[in-house]
Amino acid sequence: MKFNKDDKIYVAGHRGLVGSAIVRKLKSIGCERLILRTHKEMDLMDSESVAQFFLTEKPDYVFQCAAKVGGIMANKTYPAKFIYENLTIQNNIIHNAYLSGVKRLLFLGSSCIYPKMCPQPMREEHLLSSELEITNRPYAIAKIAGIEMAWAYNREYGTKNLSVMPTNLYGVGDNYDLQNSHVLPAIIRKMHEAKFANKDKVGLWGTGMPKREFLYSDDLADACVFLLSLPDDEYEQLLSSNEAPPVVNIGTGEDLTIKELAHLVKDIVAFTGEIEWDTSKPDGTPRKLLDVSKLTSIGWNYKTNLKDGIALAYQDFLSHLDDNRLNLSD
């Protein structure tokens, strides 16, 4: 099965890092009937508005990318907002997608759903096998609830919902606000500002020793479109288990330490000062490397290496220095 130009495809959260990449991918393959709504046009927290939208538009396919996201700082500062807003948004979308007869729905989770001390690399079946990392527990629990809800609707109502677990993402359209951004865009911004302020050092959180995996956002979009447009027999096989929710990891299968990442960004930004690690700040989970063998076994692999991807992300950052989303007045 492939999407055709007459399919109505709703991308929830189309202005975000993931959603915007999926829109670019869909347009590149000729999808013409994309359904997009800004927050001003439809508040995904408002159940009545979401219900009316699905009743009126009746999309064929849904990419559920809308979420409240952020790094360690944001998760520690706004734990109630993270669990409440994410639960509300995904409940509204998954339930109304079922009511309106959506053919397939892709729910975007996160690798943070896996336990803090998870075996490495993390396999889909490791979900709920032990305790979560405390710094992002509310967000992780919300995402786990979304995975369970999508699966429950499959079993009870015959929907065809699939959940995907992306690794750490970066790319065009990222968030560089230091209060809410993830580690890679935060390092890009800090290095850039230190360079143009002629500073001789830049401060980064933690020890630099945790290991992380990073995937370019356009590669994630390519994987998401690949999965949701699989032929019926291959797609049904992903949904077939009655013992565990249908989940697919999306990543590169490769990781590096935050310290190695920082030096890679330093070279790309051309910052010549020193890196100072603030070990009073939390490191988070020691390692988060996804096992991507399920995805590679059905024919998908990432395309953008980390060095090239960071260079593209930095150029995007530079092109938006006057954009309010960078919040450079902090």
C-alpha cells in the first residue's frame, strides 16, 4: 500500500520538529490532501473541538505528533503540565480517530518510556519491565498510557493503531529555548552564543558521561511514512501480537557520550573555548540506545549521519536567529 493523492492525512502537531518533517515528507511523495490545524485554529486540549474536527474532516490516516515536550529542565519544572497536557491531547485524538473511522493511526512515543536501567540496546519488549527515570517520569507515563490506549482500541474496536518510539531527535525546526529544549539544540545554542560573545568557556550540565543516540528529524519522518504506508499484510503483522502493544523503535542503533557530542558540536560551530561540566546538575538515564532490528528487518535504515545532521541543524539555527522561538533574550 502507498498513500495516494486523494488520501486525507491529518498531521497533529504539524508545526513541531516531528510534524513539520512529516509534512515535508508527505508533500515530497505527492500527498495533496494534508489536513493541518494550528493551535489557534483547533485546541487539541478541547475535546469538543477535536470531536467536531474529526466528524467534519474524516481523515483517512493520522500521524499523532502533537505533544508537550522538553528536556530535563522542562520536565523537572513542569511535571504536572507534562502529564496532564499529553494525556489530554492523545486521549482526544485516539478516541475521535476511532469514532470517525480512521484507517490507520501512528502514535509518536519516546525512548524515555523505557526503564532507567534498561538492558542495552533497548528492545520493544523491555517496556514496563522496571522503574522509570525520575526526571521525566510524568511525561513517560503519559506516553505509555498513549501506547496502551492505542493498543486497547485495536483489541476492543478493531482499529489499526501503531506506536513508534523515536530516539533523541534534532533537525530543522527544533526548539532552542534553553528552558525547554533537548540536549543537542541546547548545546548548539550555548556554543554559538559563547563563540560570538568571545567567551573562553561554556558551561554544560552533568558529567558528560551518559550515552545518547540521535536521529535527524527528516529520517524519522521517512520512517514514519514508511511504516504507515506498508502493505496490508506487513502492517497487520506489526499489530498481530495479543501479548504486548504494537511498538516499533526508530533510531540509528548507534550512540555516543554527551561529552563526545559536545566536542562534535564545538567543531561544527567553530567555538574555540573550553567546555566546563557542572556535575551538580543531573545526568539523567545513563544510556538510551534503541534496538532497531525490528525496523531494519522490514527494510528501513537511517540516511543522515550525525555530523552532517548537526551541520544542517546549525544552519537552520542561524537562519532563525531573529525568530521568537529561539527566545534569545533569556
